[in-house]
Amino acid sequence: MSTREFCIARRKAEYPAFVKVLKAIPQAKMGHQPDPKARSAGDLAWVLAVEELALLGILETGAVAWPDAKTPATVDEIVATFEKNAAAVTAKMEKLDDAGWKKAGKLMMGEGAWEDSIDNMAWGFLFDAIHHRGQLSTYLRPMGSKVPAIYGPSADDTGQ
């Protein structure tokens, strides 16, 4: 299995957990912030959807500026956008050849930029999204929701 195939396999394995965590956000609690420095639940969820859009742009063109998009008003919109963008990224990755997987990529954010190979960026985006999903999962119980099973049962979900 190539590293590209492994990355696709991991994305597909992680995808259901992303959707479960996003869908667990109570609509009425989209503005929940555990600390004034923290992003709101809605904004943190939106980062997951926008990261997929940014990665798609990198896969398609080699370089992209961080998409500056306003957080939608509903959880359903965020989930739908995440699902659409994640599916597009995976489909694009499945069509890449080895040269496309190793070519240079660039993400511009404000005055800075992240430049690396596409393969390193794809893994970096996945790890960052998993990190943000973990942050978001810690918001759920204080918001009155249940924490879904992610890598096995949670106190709220046996994973069955």
C-alpha cells in the first residue's frame, strides 16, 4: 500500500467520527465557548469543513489562500459542507498519481504560508482536523450533548 492509499484509507476510516461529532452539536449551542480565547462550537466545526475546502484547492491547483468564509447559521449546513468537501478531497486524492502526490503545495494564511509536498500537507491537514475534532468533542457534554464513540466507546455511546 502506498502512502497515498494509506492516507485515503485513514481519511475514510476517520470520516464517520467527524460526522458523528459534528452532528452532536446542539443547534442552540453553536455559540458555546468554554473559554473566551476558545473558538465557539460553530466556528470550530466550520474549521473542519473549511480545511477540507483548502486541501481540495491545494490538490487541484497546488496553491490556495485560506478560505475566509463566514460560519453558517446551522449545524446542518456545516455538516453538509464538510461531507461535500471531504468527499471531493478523497475523490481527488484517489485520482492522483505518484507525481501529483509528491508535487509542491502551498497554503497562504495572512502574511504567512505553509509550503510542503502534497503528501505531507494531506497528512498535516488530517492530523490537524483530528486535533480540532478532539477539541470539539470536549465541548459536547458541557453543551448538553453526548460524546459519540470515536476510537471506541465513550461514557455516552457504546459504539454499537
